Amino acid sequence: MKFATYAAGGQTFYGAVAEDGMIALSPEFPQWPTLLDAVAGDGLKALATAARDKQVTHSDFTFEMVLPNAQRIVCVGVNFPDRNAEYKDGSAQPKYMSLFPRFASGFTGHGQPLIRPPENHTLDYEGEVAIVIGKSGRRIRAEDAYDHIAALTLCNEGTIRDWVRHAKFNVTQGKNWDKSGAMGPWLVPFSDAAQLDEARLITRVNGEVRQDDYLKRMMFPIREEIAYISTFMTLQPGDIIVTGTPTGAGARFDPPRYLKPGDVVEIEVEGIGILRNGVEDEA
């Protein structure tokens, strides 16, 4: 069972994804006004039960960012060995992971365009798996980390490359342009370690494979990410961790291959799905 946030008839709903449309569930759970509230209330199993044998309520709809009211999105940078080598600075694997925040306003939904701003055209793609925390915790042990995951989704962690170089020690301003990235299409409940440990992540631009790697090759595995992040902040249900992108982003080609209007980017992980977005210039 998969769950998504979507818009239909001028309203926003969340519901279960069916082959031929969406099954609205939000009207049945007023105690959980949003999908984020359902995650925080440990409600995904209740949603799955409610969706059984129900008919599609919306066949004409648009996907929204899967958790549009997410309060905390923490991203892990430079987390594959080849990504570290891409920087060509001779550095060894870092001792600690690089982290930076993103805000929900920087993401759009599946099928919606990534927006290239007029101020700068170095819009780049980064295919990643994102985990959604379902159980709070502080100083979580790595061996217990998976117990704190509620669901998985996909992320195109779109970046305005020139703007990550505006300051010496941070990338925040290049990572948070409105609708420069995407997250979705849906949440897949997490139930088996193999969903992450065996995951293969593929990014395509206009059908061409640009990124192709396995999460098990991460320098900082997802268990360690949860353990490290929870050392300094209490992870709460609904928090999102964007776990890292493989080599092959557009900035690393010579010359760079940045996104332009008309391009189509796909992020795919078997068992989670495909996140697909076009590219448009800001109106």
C-alpha cells in the first residue's frame, strides 16, 4: 500500500494509491488532517485497513509534495565514495557526515515541473532515497535505527549550483529555491531492511542514465545517519532524512550538464517507484 498527498477539485487530500486513481482517506480521519499527522499518529496501518475494498474517489488529480507540511528535512551530502572523489581535492573519506537543512517549500510533487529561477540557470538534479521517521528518539543506536523509520520515498534534491558557492561553509541558499526539487510520489511503509540494504538508485535525464548505484555503498549508511543525527537532535515522527546522492550529477560533467526547460528527470528505486518531473522556467 502506498500513500500520497494530492490535489483534486480545488482541495487537498491524502489517500491510498490505486492503479486507476486515488482513494481519499483524509475525510475519514479528521484526527489526522494531513498525511504528516497520520505518520506522527502511527496511523499508516489504519490507513491501509481503511483503504481495503474501497473504490477510487479521484481519477483526475495532481500529486503534491508527499509531506508538504514537513517541519524538518535534514540532508546528507557527499555520501558515496565516487562523490567524494568528484571534488578532486585529494581528500580521504571524511570522518563525519556533511549535513544541511532543506525546507518543504523547495520541493514540488511527482509530475509537477522543477522551476529554474531567472537569477541563475545552474539547476542540477540529485536522485536520493528519503526516509520518514515514525518513532521519536534521541541517541539512537545504529542497530536500532530501522525501528524508527515509518516510510520511504524518493527525492530529487534539486540544487542551484552557483548559489551553493555564495559562502564558505554553507550550501543552504543553493538548496532551497522554491520548487527546485521534488519529493514523492508517495510514501511506502517501511517493513523490511532489504528495502534499503538492497536498494539500487537510478537517475535518468531524458531517458539517459546519469546516476546508478546501490545504497549499500554509502560511506555513511542510513543506520549511521539516524544514529549520528539523533545524537544532537531528538528525531520526531514526520522528520525526513534525505540520505545522499551517487556520482553523476550534472555539475560533475565537463562541461556541466545542467537542467533546462523541456528536460525530464526520473528517480527510480525498485519497490518504491519512480519520481518524474519536467523542468520549466519560472513565470
